[in-house]
Amino acid sequence: MEKEIISWIYEAAEKIKTGLGSALKVDEKSDRTDLVTNVDKEVQNFLVEKINTYDPDAKILGEENGLDQTPIDEGRVFVIDPIDGTMNFVMQQENFCIMVAVYEDGIGQLGFIYDVMRDELFWGGARVGKVFYNRKEISVPKNKQLKQGLIGMNAALYRHNFHHAQDIGNKSMGIRILGCAGLEFIAMIKGTQIGYISMLSPWDYAAGKIMMDQLGMPSYGADQQSLTFRKRELFIGGTEAAVREIQAFNQENQ
């Protein structure tokens, strides 16, 4: 299965690169900062077609085209984010990812995050028992504390100190706001950031969570509960040491 998914991702990436030119059409969803393009929709349709041909019984949870309400816990479910970081895609033409995840009865099996413009693929999970950067196996990142590393943040959470994000960020070496959940997960998997706090939808965290689980890096939602995969929700994850500090801080400051 993983070989097929990787081939789909590379093919989808070529479609994205082609769509960067004058054919790109940009629309707003909820507001002027919540963008969607014709390429997002076309790439999701392409991946859906590949999945349906490969596994007709599979279900699909995707950001675009009305597929955003599929439950994760029944049967095999492919989770798709055709372009994670659409604002970056439109404004920067870089710093965006393709993300695909496979869950079976709610259990993560395979996650894939592809940084399109840097040609960097991170993938793995329980099905293969490892996590890879392209073809090289990744070792478990060092278990650093907040004071020892950088932490990724959602800008609004940090600015307004929601869920004590600003306080937690100030305990770290510094915050980073990349505008793309996929890149934040890559940074944690590589060990260049020690955590990530944001408001995410299921397709934003599904692939990254699978790889974090495989590497023994914890993640959870609001009130330290399991992520629901049903709505946009708080995501907190990172090294075991950093997450333990975040949990303790939140408990002390409830």
C-alpha cells in the first residue's frame, strides 16, 4: 500500500507545480484569510480517484469537496489534505505540503507528509513499524524540555494567550509560526522543534500524529483528552518531556 500512496503523492505534486502558474484560481471560504484554490480541489479529486480504484471499500475524510464529515473509526479511512498551507501556496509558492493518512477502525497505520517544493517526504507508522525521511529511517528525536528547544505555535493562540500558549512559548527557546501544520510536524519528527500547539482539523494532524505515535511522541486535545477527529480542535504534541511540562503548567494555571 505504501508504494502506491507514495506514487500518488509524487504525481499529485507535479499537478500542483503545474497549477502554480496563470491557471491558478483563488477563492475565499469563511473569510479573506481562509483560502481555497482550484488546485486544492483538483488534487483532492485526483487522490480520491486513485484511492477508489485501489480500494473501493475505503472511506475518505478530506478537507475539500464535501468529504469533511467522514468518521475515522469505522473501517479503512484515508485522510487527505491536498494542499496543507494554502495561504503559503498562494502567497509564497512554497512552504506547503501534501498529507495523506490511513486509519483502520480508528487506529493510525500510515502517515505521509510531502514538502512539495523541497522534495522531502516523511512517512511511516505502525504498518511498517518505522518512520522514514525519503528512504532513510528516522531515529527517535532527543527528549528535550521546553527550555531546550523551539516550539511551533498558532499565531492567534500565541497573540491572545489562549490555552496559555504565550506563557508556554515564553518558557521555550522561542516560538516558530510556519503557517503549515505539515511543516510543524516535520520539524518535530526531525527533532528541530520540541512541540506544537495549534487549532487543527483532522486532516491537519492525522498524518503527523501517526508518525509521532510511532516515534513515541505524545499528542492530545483540549483538557488532555484524546483528539476527536470530528472538528477543528486544540492540538498539543511534542517530546515527552515538553508535553509533560505543558500539562503540568496547564494544571497549575486552570
